[in-house]
Amino acid sequence: MALACQMPGGALVDAVRSARLVAILAVAAICLSALALAIWPSFLVVMAARVLHAGASCVLGPVIAAISLGLVGHAALGARLGRNARFASIGNGFAAAAMGIAGYLVSNQAVFFLTAALAAPAILALARIRTGDVERPQDADVGPATTTVRKMLSDRRLLVFAGCILLFQLANAAMLPLMGGILTLRSSQWASTLIGACIVVPQLVVAGFAPWVGRVADSWGRRPLLLFCFVALALRGALFAFVTDPYLIVAVQILDGVSAAVLGVTVPLVVADITRGTGRFNLGLGVVGSAVGIGAALSTTLAGYAIDHFGSSVAFFSLAFIAACGLALVWLLLPETGPMRSDRAPWLEFCRKRRGGLHRSECCYAQFRPRRNAVTFSGRAVKFLAIISVERVPAELQRRFSRCMNLVARAQPTGEFRPKWKRLVATAIVRLRFSLAT
């Protein structure tokens, strides 16, 4: 049910006018399902409550991201998502502790009553959000849908990113359950404590690490963070194949927290970049959510088969290999979707008019990698390094070179390259000491 409702739930959030109202209704539905499980624990009621909870959860995630985007716009979305991930992690920890205490001291039904009671502060917090802040967002690109569903679903960047997330979940979802079973066999007396520590440690890492990820997502770019996420996942799978000490296993779970923090921030960011100006942000999240569900469902099945027939080491190495495949997919096919540095945008537009587009050099600019470009002006080739090496060139000289390039781009939009502009560029290059060595 949760898998089937991902894309329809996202499309519903895109279509409705008030995202806040949808969020309140989703929280109320979760509250109702918890009360039904506590009061009428029969088969039909339990199944209906589970369906209601799954549908509400499919809507609640995208609508929270949509409210965040409406409140702060694209420019501040990374930092906002980092704070969201921190508060979500802290809330998960406190809720789990409170429910455990309630179940231990009162009864099992008290857990469901407590869940229903926690819906009240959530609804109160949503009611405090001013409707105008969300319906008139800070970013002008956030608005009604302007792109068809078919065109959105055929976007190559969205499909590649969904494939990357599918591979991530295919490698990640089964790791902790498999290790939990192994811990139960090796140290049955402390198994519950160790498994609890394996769950709590990543939450603590997310709470501390996610805001920093949100802050650097714009300056570093999305791809480097995603590459780091997949490297951490592959390393975690390889370490699980070797490590036998329970305390080291808990330490390895720090990598799980790192991956969760990076993915929790970058997934909505990348989808927001891809769907910017289309009005289909939540549909894009639904597509990625479907990939998450498919990967998680297949992961436990494949890992269980591998551990039954080939042993735990082969199973963990297989999961690490899947993570490595996801890393290769991000490296080879996923372009950088983050914002480009503003001081380089006019120079890119100038080169685009002279050469008919830069193709991969735009991605190279966004990722801050050195690249040599040959630019032809009036039939003559003037070769120079177009990207400044950030580590080796002083900031003042970088600013001088950028101002020079922007002046050329603004003053000569047709591509004519007069001698005085050529002298300006040559002077800037000499001052920067550009050479093949740098």
C-alpha cells in the first residue's frame, strides 16, 4: 500500500492549494489509526488501520518538504532540510524512549494511546504556520504545475537519481536486520541492548551531522555528498563482513548515520533542483519514494537468500558491491543539479553564444574542477585556463579575473573580441600566473 501511494500522494500534494491542511489531515489519520489499533485490535480493524497509516505516511513526508520549500525557497532549502533532519532524529529518539517506558510500565496498549496523543502537538505546530507564507513562497519558481506528468516522469535526471536511490536502499535496507540476527546468535544475552545501540547511534549522528550537510550542500554541490554517502555505505557493508566484536559493530553503525544524514538532506534538494519551475516537486519525491520502497522490499529478500545459501560474509559483500554499483551510477550518469556560482554565470553564457553550448563544462564549473577551454574569437583561437584553481590563487586575484570575464561577457554579447578586451584578459592571466603547471 505504501509503495502504491507514493506517486499519487505526491501528485495530490502538488494539486491541492493548502499544503498545511493536507499535513494536518495526514497527522489526524495517523492518530486515528493508532487509536483503532489500541481500542479494536481485530484483524479487519488492524488491516484497515495499517492501510490508513501507510497512505497518510506517503503524503506526510512530501508535504513537510513542500512546506519547507514554500517557507524558505530554493536558496535556503539545504539549511532548512538539515534542521528538519536534526529535529526528526531527536523526535524519533524521544518517542522511542517514551513508548518503551510506557509499554514497560503500563501496557502494550499504552504505546498506541501515546502515539495518538503525540499527534496533538504536531497539529498545533502545523496550525502555527501562517498560510500566506506557504501559499506565497519565498521563491518565485515554486508555484502551480506547469509541466505534464508524462514529461516529468520521462526526465532523465530524475530517473537516474531514482535508480541511484533504489540501489542505495537495495544495499542498505537489509544490513541492520542481518546483523541483528547475527548478534542474536553470537551474544543472545546482550542482543537487545546491542541492537538498540545500533539503532540509537545513527540517530545521534544524524542529529549532529545533518545541519552541517545542509549548510555545505550548496558550496560543495550535491554529487560530492552523494558520492560520500555511497562510499560510507559500501565501507559499512565490507566491515560487517569482517567485524565480529559487538562493540565494533556498534561503532561501524556511525557510517549508517552519516549515510542517513546525507541522504535525508540531498534527496529533497536534488528533486527540488530537477523539478524547479515545473510545479511537480512532490510528484518527483513520489517517484524517488517509489524507488525507496522497491529497493527496500527487494533488499531483504535477496540478502536473506544469500545468507541462507552462501553465508553472512558473502551476503554483506554482495550488499557492498551493490553500493559500489550505486556509486558508479552517481559518478558516471548523475549530473550536478545544484546552483552554479553566480560569478561564473555570465562567462558561461558568453561561451555558450560563441560555441553553441558548453555541454559538460557547465557541470565542471558547478563542481569546481579545473578545466581548459579553447574559445574562438573572430576566427582566432585564444587558449587559456577558464577556471581558477581555488587552492592556489589568492582571493583578490580570483575576484579580478571574474570581474574581467564578466565585463567581457556584458560588453560583447555578440562575441566580438576587440583588442582592448584581449589585453584585459591577457593581463588578468599574467597576474594570475596561469600556466600548464597550475
